[in-house]
Amino acid sequence: MIRTLTINIWDREFTLPIEYDCYKGEKITKEQMLAVEEFASHEDWIEASKENVEAFCKEQVLEDDKNQKKDNIFSYIKPDYLLVKRDISNPRVAIMCKYRYDPEHGLAVVFSHDGEVIVGIQDIIL
């Protein structure tokens, strides 16, 4: 079982813990393991997701007069951990981030097995 993953997210290297969505006492599924391996092998998906994140955050970033580094995504996003959903038909991995403009809910960048990316508050995957 992979407990942490070192990956490049938007031109920065992170070693993130992995949280698997499992019931108490349940083992990680084969699909969850494959989802992590596929996610790790597609750095291009992660790089391309930056546009989705910037589009999602654009309005709040532009309105923030205190943020002098608006062009630096890491001035408002901090990858925190990876979440691997327990879903046999649609295995998904999410980069769960701390989010300057919604510290209570954070931000999730969710990757489906086919490369589709959805960005929103963490509730979209929890």
C-alpha cells in the first residue's frame, strides 16, 4: 500500500500523504491502488488542471487586494493530501488543498480515471 506520494504539482514537488476512503476495518481495494498508480503516471493531467483551478479561483483572487502575488497559484492554494475514493466503477483521486478564500471547506482537484478534472470545495468528493 502506498502511504505517501511524491509528485510534481504545478512545477513544485510535494510529498503528500494518501488517505483512502474505506470503512473501518476494510482493506484498500485493488481499484484504489490502481487509481493512485494511474494518477501518478499522468503528470500531464496534474499540469493541465492548473487552468481549471485558476478559473475556479479567478474572481476571488482578483478581488483580494491583500494578495500581491496573484499570478502565483501557491499564494492561495496549498496541496495538503491525496484522497482516493472507494468507487469501483469510477475510481477518483483528489488533491485536497488548503484554500485561502475558504479555509473551512478547502479546495479539491478531482481526477477521474479518464483524465477528467473537476474543481470545487472539498465537499464535491467527501
